[in-house]
Amino acid sequence: MKKTPDIIWKICGMRDLQNVCAVAELQPNYMGFIFYKDSPRFVGNQFEVPANLPTA
């Protein structure tokens, strides 16, 4: 998939590590994680953002 500079792409509610890594390969502009424990998309108490994810 070719990125279009005019579109900002944000993926939210990521929880599963395999999905996080797969989506990261697509290079979205932003990726969101839910840390509110009452949300059905809560990442969990043991979740850590993978160290190899780009931060900028």
C-alpha cells in the first residue's frame, strides 16, 4: 500500500501484539492504545508498547 501524504491515517484500539506489529508495518501516522480499564479495547495490565515501534 502506497502512503498518500495528504491523508493522515490513525488506527485505534490496538491490543494484540501480533496485530500491533502487522499494522506498524503498514506505517500509519498514528496508532492508539486504550488504557481505560473499563473499555472493551483495554490493552490489559501487562501491555507494553513494543520497543521497535517507531515513535515519530
